[in-house]
Amino acid sequence: MRRQLQALVCLGSLAALSIPTPAAQAATTKAPCRVVAAKPSLSKGVIVGSASRIGCDTKATLRVRIVRDVAGRPDRTLKSGAKPVLNGRISVRAGCAAPGRYYVLAMDYQGKPSRSRPVALSCGTRTPAKTGTASAAEDQVVSLTNQARAKKGCRPLTHDPKLHAAAERHSADMAARDYFDHDSKDGRTPGDRISTAGFAPVSTWGENIAMGQPTAAAVVRAWLDSPGHRANIMNCSFTHIGVGQSTKGPYWTQDFAAH
């Protein structure tokens, strides 16, 4: 913060000097009511975000958010909380699903936000659990995808077990938690899930999802009929693929990547 300097210049005049009493001095130097957001911390896979309200004379609602700093995209709020306080500290907690940069945002009724410095959190990334081999339907999606790519001259994609794990888990998560989106409910992006599954290094990635198509042929046909989904399938820079199906829905996820 830049601080301006002021000087009192004497121009040949006299001024009386008075010394304030301690009480008066305290009254004039009291810091204004303020909100301070603390840097988020990580404890056993949980992000803790805290903020304090300091030097206030009246109670007000203090709101706190844990936010993920997402490069090139709008930042995502993972967890928020609020509580009326006079002077004190409140905290909120959110599961840390993927490594990234996180910060805390806080404000009270006056609407003056306090934002902490972003910090990189590792989230204690664990080795993903092993999954079984791909199902017949999942393998058929790969085969039909490669047939379509061959018409453009793209080389066939390898059904990678790590990408298969990422895709299978996303389909299962969408089915279990009743949503349909590329971003998981806990804020993970497809890139996060691919990295967490252990596919590394990643030079490029893409994802197609679908819901309701009863067969492999139906879902591949639906993707090929959609320009955006077709572009992923026909992207010759991709070298690997992972397909995951949840029979509930059914939900389908098709992850593409290259080292």
C-alpha cells in the first residue's frame, strides 16, 4: 500500500502546542472496524478458510468464502459460510479434491471485501485406487471412435487405463450425485481428474459427456452429430482415450489426452 507523507510547515507564525490526554489520544488513534481474511490452510485433505472482524462497535454478519483461483476461467467458490459477530473469527471448510491455488474472500454488511493472498495447496494427492478393465460397451465406444477418426486420417487412440479411470469415476460421480457437467460438484475440472488419475505429463486434453443413450453406437452417433463433440473425436493431436460408463442414466464420459 502506498502511504502519503504530510509535513506541517511553519511560515513565520506561532501556534500553541497542546498535549492530548491519554483517553483523548486513544479515541483519536483507534483503528476503524475492519475485516481481515487469512490465507487458507490445509489439514488432512480439508481446506480451512478463516476471517476475522476487528475493532467494531456493532454486530454484523461476516461472510467467508474459500475460492479456487482458476487460470483463464472465472474463479470458483468451493465453500461459503456466514455468522453474525461483533469482533471475532469464523471459519469454513471444504474438501481439497485437486492441487491448485486457493484464497479466502470475506466481507461484512459494509461490503468492503478482504481477500487473502492465494496459496498453492497440494491437497495430499493420493495414488488413485485401481479400477477394473473396461467393459464391452466402453471398449466398443473406443472402437467406433477410432473408426470415425480413420476416415479423417487420424491414427487410432489407445485406451489408456488411467484415462479410463478418470472417465469411469466421473460418470459414476454424475450418476451418484445427480448432475450433468464437465466440472465435478467439488470443483474439479476434466484436467484435474486426468492429472489425479496419474496420466502425466499432459500436453493437451478434451472431454465429451453424454446421458441417456442406451448403447455405445447411440452415444458415439450422438457425439458425431454434435460439432463440438465431433471436433474432439476428430482431433488428430490426441493419442490416448479413456471411456467410462455408468449404467444408471446411463452416463457416458470420453476423455482424450496426449503426453
